[in-house]
Amino acid sequence: MTRAESYQQYPPKNTLKNNEKTVSNFSDKLLISSMGKDYNIARTALSSAPDIREDLIYSIKERIKNGTYEVSGEAFAEKILENFFRRPLNPNIFI
């Protein structure tokens, strides 16, 4: 007996006869936790917010243009080292 003949001996499983319908008592449900809902609200709010704070950028640009923008050397060095080590070194120094 060849392989093809052995496959033909057995009818395929899970076949329906003509006009035969399957009935299922199960239905799909989707439950979203309150944390998931809060996450979705936060994600939506975040996606609508601009990536760049234009008001802050405008203020800094104007102060640079007028020559009134000042940054302490210590604060500048602190930020460089903070970015280098990826952790704050002295939380009392701000730019």
C-alpha cells in the first residue's frame, strides 16, 4: 500500500456533512481592568501633548537673543556629569 492510498482510507477529521452547522455556547469577552483604562487615558493624553514645550523654548531663545540668559558653570558641569553617569550627583543644583 502506498502512502497516498493509506491517506485515502481514512476520511478527514472535523468535516461537516452537507447543511450541518456547529453550535457553540461560548462567546468571547474582553475585560479591561481599571488600571488598563487609566493607562489608555494617560496614553491618549500623552499622545496629544506636544513633544517640545514651545513656550519654554521661546522664552529661552528670547533670553539668549537679548543676552540675559545665564547658566552657572557649576550647574552646566553638573548636568554634563549627570548625563554621563545617568544619575543625579547633586540634587540641589538646577539649570
